[in-house]
Amino acid sequence: MAHKPLVALVGRPNTGKSTLFNRLVGERMAVIDDIPGTTRDRIQGNCEWTGLPFTVVDTGGIEVWQPKGGRDTRPLAEGSVDFIPQIEGQALLAARDADVVLMVVDSEQGVTAADEHIAQVLRENCAGRPVLVVANKADNDARRDDATEFYGLGFAHMYPISAYHNLGVGELLDAVVASMGGNAASQEDDDDDILKIAIAGRPNVGKSSLLNRLLGEERAIVSPLAGTTRDAIDTHILWHGAPVTLIDTAGMRRRGKIERGVEKYSVLRAIRAIQRADVALLVIDALDGVTEQDQHIAGAILEAHCSVVVVVNKWDALAKDAHTMPSWLESMREKFNFLPDAPVLFISALTGQRIHQVLEAANRVYEARSLRLPTSALNRLLREALHAHPPPRRGTRQLRIFYASQVDVDPPVFLFHVNDTRLVHFSYKRYLENRIRAAWSFEGTPLVLSFRPRDGQL
């Protein structure tokens, strides 16, 4: 896989990093709010300029607490003060990994003590990497002229822009590409063949802890407080030599519990993450059991035609006997009877119990998404299914199925040619799906059964 350069956006809160991030990637991926401290984790997106693709990383900032008497006296986002060390750590990791660092400052407020502190931190931690100062919110001539004071931070290059109004962004991108030296890959990586795994579930079930355990590092902020993760975060790893993208998502509350604003958009991004993933890890809290909201999230996964692995976390904290696991399996098969034969794993992200099974199961169901059945074998099974259980009649008419074929994969799509699609009852459709699953392993993978009238038929 060709190396794609990394550009990190760092700076104190509310300088417009997330607005610039959304401008660069061309969509509203980062959650934006006027309250400082809204962005906590790193989030990534793709950008291309003059034919050069690169990855942009948004961060929660390095200095999130304004000194007493500082110019920015607005309160931090609720709860963000509890994560100051973690947010700083995430920003530093992004800066150290980056090929180019963009230090985003506020031209309206001018140089602050926090800016000077961040500049010093970057000089100490980003030696040898280009650091470009980006004076955001410079939407008039006076602010562009005043932005020259940011040269006092000690970096050679400063670019006044307005991310919101798209002023000066092109010149900034020219400088970013020039700073890369033209050594980056000239074509985007084709990620269609990369396994993308979304980690989904209710708040505080251990999604970020699971991500960190899979990575073996503190890649996502972990807290016992519900609702810590707000954006869908992509992390790229190699597993047995193959590229894998892990997507940590915000906890999905029931509709009536979702607060307006930031949390609402965080849940929408979680749903979008599931929609672009191949496999979703549905994380269940063993201490709570399967809740109605777990079932709703499972339904969203199925609606997105995403494959699924059910992961029961915190298994170490549950009092167990010889009957506990079989009882759980029976209960989950009943409550998730609409899921496509999903594997169920009992793990502990805290202790690492059975963690090695998670990516193995995800890869197994991913391979099932690409399984293509021979048309002859599929129609042989169809004849046997029709003989064993003929379609029911509706009045004087009976459904007739002439032949079937698999027309697509990822997910598998089967097309049945029939005499009248109005005669297809959902129960018989489920029967045909079950016969296919009994003959071939489509573990954890949804099947799409489509019915079309044969030429000349109603």
C-alpha cells in the first residue's frame, strides 16, 4: 500500500480547526460547535490537491485550558476539562505522526499565551517536520494585515485564511503540497478491498477500550463517563499483512435520549460509519444484558447491509457458572433472531480475554461477503427447496420461481425470476434465505434476495 502523507491540524480550542478540516476534506466530517473543547479524539479524512492525495487529521488541541485572564473566557464543552491530558496526548501523537503540521490560530484574537505554549511544544516534538502557521478567521484586510504578528511564534511560514469563507485556502494547500516535497503517492489508495470494521454500540459499553486493546496502544480516549467519543475515528492497521481500517464510533442512545446539537450529529456520524463499513462489531455490555437499544442498533447495522459480529464485553466482571454462556447464547439468538447468523464473542477489553478472536471473526464474515455461488448449484438447491416446500397459493394463483442467479457480492445479492412478484410472501423469502445459508456459510453476512417477473409475465 503506497504511503499517503499525513497533515495534522493542531492548536488551541475554537480557532477553527474543525471548520478547516471539513473544508479540506469537502464534507462535514468533524463536529463543529462554538464551545471550546468539542473535538476530543483525532479524526481523519482524505484530501487531494493538484493530483496529490493526502490524509488530514483533526485534533482536540494541545492546550485546552485558558490561563486566568486570557482573552478567550468561554467555558469548555461540558466534561472536556476532565480530558485535558488525553486531548493533549492525542494531538501530540497526531503531530508526531504527521508529514506536515498546521498550527491553527485565531487572527481575531491575536497571539495568546496558549499559542506561544503550543508553538514551544511543537518545536520540541516536531523537529524536522514542516510547521505552517494558519491564521484563521482572517476574513478582511485588517485581520490579514494584523496576522503578521504570528510570525513572532518562531515559524518561517504563516498563511492568513478564512476556512468558513474559503479565503486563502488554495494558497495554503499549495504550501502544504510544496512542503511534502512531491514525494507522496500521486494516486489515491484504492480502499475498496480494505476491510473496514466499525465498532458500534450504546454509550459506555467499552468501544474505545476495545479499539485500544486491538491496537495495543492508547489510540482513542477512554473514560468511564458515557459519551466520550463524539466522532467516527478511522485507524489504519496491518493484520497478518493485510490492511484493515478500524472505525470507533460515538455511543448511540435511544432516539428520545439524544440531545440536540453535538450529540445528535455524533449519532448521525456513527450511522454513516456503519454504512461505509464492511463489518460492524456490535458491542454489548455483559453487565446490562441485551437491551432494546442494542436491538435497535443491530437493526441499523442490518439496514445498512453491513456484516456483523456481536461482541459481549466486560465478560470478566460477570459472575458465571457452567450454564452462563449457553444461557447467554440462547437468549441472544432469540433477541437477535433477525441478524444473519452472527458470531457471538465473549470478551474483556480490560483484561484482553479472547481479544484475538475479534479480528479473526471479523475477517471471516468479511470473506463471506465476497462468496459467489455457481448458478448451477444455486438452481439445484432451488429445485430441492421448491420440492420440499412448495410456495403457498394466493387464491387460485401460486408463486412460480423459474430460476435464480447471484448477481453481486459485498453483500451477496440473489435474483429470482418469478411469474408474479406480488405472490412473494416474506415468510417464503425467509425460507429460501435459510436454505441458502444451510448450504453455504454466509456467517454474519446479510443476503439480499430480489424478485423479478420473467419477461412476458405480470
